[in-house]
Amino acid sequence: MEELYTLEREVGRGSYGVVFEGHMAKTGERVAIKRLPCSSPECIELYLQELWAMRATAKNHPNVIALHGCLLQTGPKTLQPLRPGRLPLDLVESALKGSVVGIKQSQEEKRTKSDSSRSKTKNRTNSGGLFRTKSRLRTNSESDFFRSKSQESTNSDLSMSKTPVRKISGLSRPRKRPAPTGEKDNRGPRRCLALWLVMEYCDGGDLNHYLLSRPPESQRNHSVVQQLSSAMAFLHRLRIVHRDLKPDNVLVCLTPNGPLIKVADFGLSKMSVEGGQGMEGDTSLTRQHFSSTCGSDFYMAPEVWGGLTYTAQADIFSLGVMFWAVLERLTFLEEGSTQEQLGAYVCKARWLMPLGEALCENPDLQLCIPMKSRRSPSLPPPPGQAVCTLLLDMLASDPDARPTAAQLEDRVRSAMEEDAQ
């Protein structure tokens, strides 16, 4: 990768990384550059999952965020391009072993600085064999990492703060003392400081910011719902389960033809290696079970709330919460926050309870869609009967009663056509 990227400003900061707005120096194309610090094996595993999922989606669907490239940072000013189809072996080893590769080696190097030059030479000679062994281990670990993907294993507030303009080179600086010709570099694994993901830039912000900063409009809401259902059908055909669908993780590109919706943030995603493509693969995905409790409270399915094993149908429930909120413009405030967020809920006395939690406590709970009996004139008309029926099916307490992603895309289209007549 020969491009230079210019970082201009920070646009987002979450639990795991920071997102900058930047440009490709050669083409001037605006990009989003996400820095993920490799500080712990738990974080590294999430980064590898995100990278793997984004590579699988590539640039094949307009409603899924596109990955342009990935850089591996191994020093303060050293970045190396990661070749397509390859995972950084040091990071794979860190995730599998539960410790960050390179830390022990760095500590040992500091201690050897006080040794004599003859001892240093001896230590370097002896360490070469150890590093060659570790290199073989990393190769085996990479294969184990791919095989383990069929098993279960173990966001952002916008900020406009200015950051100094910096240029990132896609190539690392050449070593001052290159290895002799015909000899391998046996210095061993260096610590990976961070992964940099270069993605397409979305100028409309996240779905919360985009919709709540504009007057309600039925046509726009319908377009958002249809695009999200298309993105989910695509992801589930690839056997990718997102597991953290919410408006914060949906980005918007502004185009002359209206908003272009992009599903993003695949840090908690999982990919099943079982099943096939199309309807058969979609059915197989509903049989792949997961056990890690993850997601955001107001969008989590009842089976996730209950700590039970769950399938890709948990994504359908999360999408149902978002659809209901978008179509009726339902918002809530999280405790300690003044920022409205799109999301459906159940009113319990003076408190708002997430739908998944309410259905976990009472699977027979009857949801009232549309929610509002008295509506402000500024709001769009409530969803029609066909769409309301679809929402109730998506929010069923029984995962098997929910439509699959492939069925959902067709049902969204037909329900909206039926209600428009």
C-alpha cells in the first residue's frame, strides 16, 4: 500500500478505539480511519473479529460499511500494510495465549542493554532459534483460529475536538541494518501497538444523529427500514451475526437520492462456518448457538437478557426494536445522559424497561403497536396494520417465531406495499 493518509480530526470515540476523519493523499478521497490499540488479548480478539467480518463483506453491499485497508502499527512511527486474506499472526497468538505478544521480549531487551557486547552477541544468537519456534507456533495458531470460528468464544459519542494533522505512511521505514541476503530475519515478534482500519467515510453521522436532527418523514423512515433489512439479509447470507445492532452502529452517507444506510461496528460479530448460501444457509444460521451475553440493553433480545444460548434471530429482535423506534420516532434518555436515542421500550410505572428485559420476565406480554394513543401533529402517521403485524413477529419472545433475515427483506417490502394501498 503506497497511499498516505492524512488525519484531520477526531469524529468518534468508543470503548475500544478512536475514529478520525482523514484523506488519501494521492486521490483526496475522504476516509474514516479507526485506531484500535492492542493493549489486551480481550481487545485484540474483538479487533480480529471485526477485521474478519469486514473482509468477508468486502465492498459487496451498499448498506454495509466498506473496508479499504488495514495497517499494523509496530512502532511509534512504523506502519505496515496487512495483505488481504491474512491475519496478523502476533495478534492471533496474543488472543489465543491470553497475553500480548512482544511485552516480555521488550522487557528482556531492556535488561540486556546493561550486558557486555559479547553477551549481547551470544543472547542474540541463542534467541534466534526461540523466535523461529514461535514463528511456527504462530502459523499453527492461525489455523486454530480459523477452525475455532464455528465455536463460541469470548460506542460512540461524536466529538469535534481538533487534532494535529499527521500523515500515515502505508509502508514501514526500512531497517538501518537489513538482514544479509539469503538470511531470514530472526529477531522475533515485535509488539503490535495498534490496528488501523481505513473505511469509507459517512458524512451523515450515526442513525440517531441523522434522524433526530431532522423533522419526521414517512418516506425517509421507510427507506431506512428497507435498507436495514437488505443489509441484514446480506450479512446473514454470509453467516455473520452482528450481535450489537443499534442506531449508534448504523452510519449514514448523504447522497442526492437520500440517505444511504451503512451497518458498521463488527467488534462483537460472529461468523458461523456451517451451512451454505441462500435460504439453506439462513436456516443453518438459526441453529448456530452462542452463549456470550453482549449487546446494548434497549436492543438485546429476551433470550440474551435471560443468559440463555441464542442464535442469529437475536439480530432480528434488535432490528425490530430499531424499526419500531424509527417508524414511530420513539426515543429514550439513558440514566445520566441528555442525548435522546431511538429505541422502543415498555413503560413500567415511571420507569422505561427495555423490551427484551420485559419479555424475559413475561414471555406472554402483549406489546401495543403503535405505542402512542395521542400523537403530535408533527409526527408521521402510525405504521399500518401489515407493518405492525411484522413488528410484532420480529419482537416475538420465541426466537423461532421471528422471521429469518431472508424472509424479513421480502416481508418489509410487501407490508409497506400493502399499507400504501
